[in-house]
Amino acid sequence: MDKQSKIYVAGHRGLVGSAILRTLESKGYTNLVYRKSSELDLLDKQAVDQFFSEENIDYVFLAAAKVGGIVANNEYPANFIRDNILIQTNVIDAAHQYDVKKLLFLGSTCIYPKFAPQPMKEEHLLTGELESTNEPYAIAKIAGIKMCESYNRQYGTNFISVMPTNLYGPNDNFDLKTSHVLPALVRKFHEAKINNDSSVTVWGTGSPKREFLYSDDLADASIYLMDNYEGNEIVNIGVGKDIPISELAEKIKEVVGYTGDIQFDTSKPDGTPRKLVDVTKLNQLGWEAQTSLDEGLKNIYQWYLENAKEVVAN
């Protein structure tokens, strides 16, 4: 990508999109295009087509998606499969119709089989049953990956797909009903601290292991791959190591400065027992994550204190 290339970041206000936008700006890219959902409804094919026809876009980072944790996936399965299929279909098809040079599609490691071998390699996709609480979202994301592959085969497009592991960072979702585990725990421990609660309850047994990637590292990897990779094979993006949720909770407790107890509600689901990705392919392409979990947790808690006062108030 040239510094003057017209680059569209779809989903620029979310965790991933905002990190990509921020990182592109820091690297000196000056011709960046983005729209709020109130300005461009990606569920509306006609609106998306009009946008692409008017903007003459060179590159697309497709980070727009409906995302959430176990609670949200359980309560809104129709929304997750419908909205994600519509968003990615409209954007991918428009990228083809209006001759975009290259598109990067953001998948997710949560769409690998529930009992995939660990660490999960790219070839493990579609080799086993999915996690039931996550299936509608996973089916939609798999369709997006296969759509990119199919357009490449049929139309000669240059669309690539990446598989980020669990993400966290600035502009994360801290809503306790719809967020992922890390931001939910940050909010829980912070509120327990200011309320002087004697304990914090964590869903499940605490035994599942998760890998966590700082969003700015994902953005850096995505831009690197946009510049240095093409092909139909997906690429994992992660740090290559994981920790139990119980240990994550202890780390967040320490960062927040909470002094009470941690209790585990074993009546709640654990989700997938382990989700560690094999990042050999990514490392061989020349990229490795730079932000440690300890450093990232300090960053995200500071961001939460500075920018999420309305979340704390709620």
C-alpha cells in the first residue's frame, strides 16, 4: 500500500477497526476512509454499492462485525448469523464489483472446532463440530472466509483472511451482557473496588485457557499481511501462548488494585476448554506480537479509567 492509497476501514469505531485506523495513521497513511453506521449501513447492499462506486477505494480492512461473548451469542443467535452474513457479503461483493486492489477479512479463532488440536493450526478449520454457544457467529464468519476464497478463484480478486485470537484494547466493549471475558473482568473488578465488595464472581470454573492479543498488535499484523501476504490460506494472528481464566482474573485483580476474593460460579458455562493458535505461519512471514499481557492489561485499565466513565456510571 502506498501512503496515498485510498484505504477503507470498515468498523472503524470498534475494537479492531479503531486499532487499524490508529495504526495506519501512525504509519503515515493519509487517505483513509471510514463511515459511522449512521452514515453508512453495511446491512444495506444498495448503500454499500453506492459508497464504493463514489469513493474509488484501493484497499479494504473488513473489521465491521457483530461480536459478543457467551451471553450475547446465547441470547441473539439470529442477529449474529444474519447481520454478519449481510455485512461481509455486501462489502466483499462491492470490493469485487468496484475493483478494489486488495481486501483483508477478519475472521476469529473462536470459529475453529470446539475440540480442535492445540495449538490450532490453520488447516484445522472445518475439521470438527463448533462450540454450540458460538455456532451462528462461527457459521457466518466461515462463510466470509469461503466467500473470499471463492471470489479469488472465480474472479481473480486478491482477498485474504486472517484469524485473530481473543482481543482486548482501547474501545473494547465493557458491557457485562455482551462483552468478552477480559473487558468484563476489568469492569467487574473495578466496580467491586469502588463499591468495596467482598468478592467478585467469575463465570465457570476458571480452568479454560485463553490467549489474549492486544488490539494494536493485531492492527500492526493486519497491515503487515496486507503488504506482505496473498493467497487463499487463512493466517492465524496471536501471541502463541495462553493462560487459565483463573490466572487472568488474578492478573486483572492486581492491576485494578482490588483486595477482595475471587469466586467461581460453576453453574455457568466455560465455553471452549482451550483456544491457543499456532502462529508458526505468521512468524515465518516475518511478524511477531510485541505487547505482553501484563503491559496490555495496564494499558487497557488506564484507558478504561480515562474513557469509559459512562460505563462506570452505568
